Amino acid sequence: MRFFSFVQALLFVAINFNAISLRAQTTNLTVNTERLTAQLKKLSTFGMNEKGGNDRVAFSDYDVQARAYLTDYLEDLGLNVHTDAAGNLIAKRAGKQNALRPIAFGSHIDAVPNGGHYDGNVGVMGGIEVLETLIENNIQTDHPLEFIIFSNEEGAIFGSRALAGKIDPATLEVTTASGYTNGEGIARLGGDPSQVMQLKRSPEDLHAFLELHIEQGNILHKNKLDIGVVEGIVGLKWWDVEITGLTNHAGTTPMNDRKDAMLAAAKFVLAVNEIITQTEGAQVGTVGRIEAFPGAPNVIPGKVVASLELRDLEAAKIAKLFTQIEARAHEIGKETQTQFEFRPIDATAEPALTDVRIQNLIRQNAIGLNYSHKTLPSGAGHDAQDMAVITPTGMIFVPSVNGISHAPEEYSTPEAIAKGASVLLHSILDLDKVNFNSH
């Protein structure tokens, strides 16, 4: 009996020693900055143009080639790799308890034409670096891990929307920047257009989702901060704004007898800026396109078509701002003897709040690694916006130098990227120990 008790005691000490050793092993664990930097540089060669920009648009030959390279790389790490029906490249690593729901993370590698080499890429190569760090340190999570490279984020956020069940047959017919439709494009990546509608996932399929990304704004860089804890991804709505006046001769029509649609448009642009800036909050409003008809120097424009975009974390605030802008536009119409008509454009995205529990994990890991941080919204859309429909979701931002993105000048420093990847690593390890009782 005494011998049995002695053996039990030894086992207890061994188990606790192993647990303490694992905690010590992971507490100060960070990613390999040099390896991550080299991998980002390698990925940039797929689509690098003569201007230094990135032409790896979704479904292009460059996209196909980059995915083939990454598939081989992930398989060499011993991961189970496949492409799903929507063209998402997925690599899986087994957990100690494979009955548990997987922790998913990832981003995209496609770019806008002549774009940058960091948007999306940082989250992909940062995610791969997290996997490599875990593998080389012999750390196996309890939950399985699911690393995802989404298809066509820049064109229509296709791959993540397919997982969220937000696409329909018409989506497959949309032509992308590569010249291929979504349907043709995902087939090029190894997907299956005939099965893509069955790809929708349920909240029971995943434990959580994390996305590492560059900020694409200038808040972190300007304030010399390391990490952005994303509180949510803004919703957006677009409208075509048609302003109708009276076309007339510019030389013979007195100024006080004009129904100038361009003058009304100018007042409208100023009104949008005034309403947005005088409302408390982080909302934004933009008139980014304007066209006058007939468009001749010596003719008073009888019609102007402009755009209106509103973004905020709250759908109710977007609606309220639009109501104010619409009312002011009709006042301008009376003042200028013109008429305003607002037509919604089908480019709507609903706001997506990140999970507060995951926000707290990210924040605590930034503090634990002695990285400065700030909680902020994302003004741009991301795959995480759709994943948040399925599962508790979090986003980690790293600074974009001078806030530049979607351009060849886009840049984030190796040190900044490595800090973000290290926070991603520790957040995954923490999520592995969290029990989300319900989604």
C-alpha cells in the first residue's frame, strides 16, 4: 500500500512538473522574426510587378502558383492540406483531443491590382510561422488547429462568405479582376463550383477564429503602438445619388436663373462632411465618385451622379446618418432648384463585432509580452467579418507605416509583424484552454 502511495506521489509530481515546464516553455515563446520575414519576401515574388507592386489578384496565374508553393510548404510541415469547394486552402494539425472543435486562423493572399505585399499576406505567413513555432517546440494543443487561406478576399470576400452561407448562385457569375468569374476562379484553385453552396458551416464546427492583419490605417503607426485590439469591423452602405437640374447654355444663363446640378452636388459633398464630423464617434462618410452631364465646359450640368458611402460599427448609426444626409440633400435641392434621388447599391456589409472574451485575451497577451496596444475598430472589411457570423472571432492589427495600403508603398516592419504573430501564437494557446459553453 505504501509502495502504491509512493508511486502515486511520483506520478503527481511528474504530471505537475510537466505542466509547469509547459507553462514556462510557452510564457516567453515568440516567433522567428528572420524566418517570417524571409517567407513574406518569398511570397511577394509571386506577382511582383516592375513597379514593385503586387499583381496577385484572385484566381490569376500568380495566385495559383503561390497556392501551389504554400501547399507544398504546409505539407512539408506534416500538416493535412486540402482545398475546399470555395477554393479556400486549408491546413489542419491534429490536437490532443480531436473531438474538440478546431481553433481556426488565417487570412488571404490575393491583392488588388498593383497592390501591396502585406495586406492579407501578414496574416497568412504569420499564421504559418505560428504553426512552425508550435511544431519545432513540440507543443500540441488540445484542440485541433485549422489554418485557412481564403479565396478572393479583395474581389468579393468570396471564400469566407461561402463558409458563412452568404453567397448564392449569382455570386458565382460575378467577374473578378483576373477576368474569371468566381465560379471559374475557384475551379482554377481546385475548388468545386457545383458543391460550393453546401459549404456553409454552423457554430458547432469551430471553437474560435483569429485573424492577424495590418491596420491599413495610421492610428497605430502615428501613435507608435505595437498592437491593435480590433473591437469590430465596420458595416458599410453605398448609394448612387442622382441630382437633376436643368441643362442650359453657360454663357447666356444668368447666375441667379440657373438650376445647376453641379452646384447642388458641391453643397451636398460639404454637407456630408459636416454631418459626419459633427456627430460623435468613429463613423466615416465619403463621396468618392462624381460625374456631370453632359460634361462640357460651356454647358451648365443638368444632371450629376455621385456616390455616397457610410461606415460605422453600428447599423443603427449608419441609418441615422443617412436620414440626416438625405434630409439635408432635399433642403439643398430646394435652395438650388434641383432634385435629389438616392438609390441603394448592392454593396452592403453589416457590422461585425469581435468577441469581447477574445479581445481580452489579445489585450492580456500584448501586455504580457510588453507590447503597447490600443482598442480600435477596423474601417476596412476582412474575412473575419464573415467568420464572426459562425464562431467567436478576434482580430489583431499591426501598424501600417504612414497608414498606406492597397499600394506598392504599403509596408509594415519585420519587428511589428513578428510582434503581431507572437500575440497570435499566445492567443491561440490561451483559446485552447478556454471553454466557450455556447456560441
